[in-house]
Amino acid sequence: MSKPRRALVLAHEPQGTSALVGARLAQRGYDVHDHVVTEDLDRPNDAVPFPDLADYDVLVPMGSIRSLTNTDEIDSWIFEEIEMVRAAYARGVPMLGICFGAQLLAAALGGEVEQAPVPEIGWYEIHEPGGSPNGTRNPLGPGPWFQWHHDRFTPPADAEVLAVNENAVQLFRLGRCVGTQFHPEVTYAHVEDFLTGADDDYLAEHGLSREDLLESLRQHEDRNARQCAELVDWFLDDVAQS
């Protein structure tokens, strides 16, 4: 019997594991390893050594409360992770980058990351880029998809931009790599974990409350689970196999 394919998930904090994405990968026959890069929110530079990429068939960098516009607080590990992404791309390893993970892919492969003029926290629809060449089609549908980010990325010049909204590029593809600015993986419990890193003053500053965010998860959770599964299936069947 052949060994199961293995997926390496890079969870940059304990709250940022693969959730629905990892569950769908497992349903598709992958042995999913969630590697938590930093285990203490108050010690962002204390990192657990990365596993050997050679042991894995797919790489999934997840979100983070950290920023690629401030690498000083994560310089003990972020440049090593950037080199891991570059090595994976050179080897043709399929990669699915989510939020910070998509920004990481963009930065590693020739794009840029900057502070977004408008933070996005909550549910937002996405659409095809206006005037897109060759009839570019958003393969995932409008959503809405859950967002929580203060930065945004410019994809590498040779990437295909598949979806945007008024604030940021939301979905790109480069060869066997996909980056999403949104969080397809979220569940109610997952966002509860996100909220452990957000105090009430931060939420109030952005016109949010814990109760409203969690209630929105109750309303969207079932639909989001379906659309996350469709995203992972598209990534595995159309992108990773290309």
C-alpha cells in the first residue's frame, strides 16, 4: 500500500491552525501536520524549528497576527520561511497560502506587501478583476468570505489575479500556488480562538464586538464549510495537478 500524501500546515500561532482547510485535506486523503511556528503570543520571535520540507507533498502557510511590514519582531524565523516557500516553488510543490500565508507567497515570489488603507474584519464578497485579460474567472464564487487583515499584497508580476474587492487583491494563482487574502478555514470555534488575541479596545476601535463577530459565524458557518471544501477541491484538482 502506498504511503498517504502529506500536507505541512504552517500555523504561525496556536490560534491559526488549518481548521476547515485541514479537515478537507484529510477527507481528500492527506496526512495533515499542523506545525505551530510560535507558541506564545507575547514572544513572537521564539520559534519552533521548521520541519523538513522534503517530507511533504503540499505546503499550506496560514494567517498570523504578525506583519511582513514589520519583520524585526519575527526575524528569527520569517526569512527562513520565505526561503522555504522559494524552495517549494522551485521544486513544484503545490502551495495554498491563506491571508498572511498569501502575503508570504507574494513576498517570496516577487510581489510586495504593504499596510492596507482599509482593514477588513468580517464577511466580504469578492469578484473578478475589472477588465481582466482572457476572460479571467473567479473560480470560487463571490462568497462572502471571512476576512481579518490589516495588510494587503501585490502578487508577483507573472501571477494571475482571479478575484479582488474594492480594498485588495483577494485571490491569485502562480503555477501550482494559490494565495487567498480571506480566511476560508474559519469556524465558530476558530474565530473564538482568534479573539483571544484581540482585546476589547482593539475591537471597539474597528467598530466590532465579540458577540457580533461570533453571531456572524453562526449565520455563515454552514455555507462557509461548503465553500471552503470547494476551494480545497479546486486547489487539489485544478492547481496542484497542473
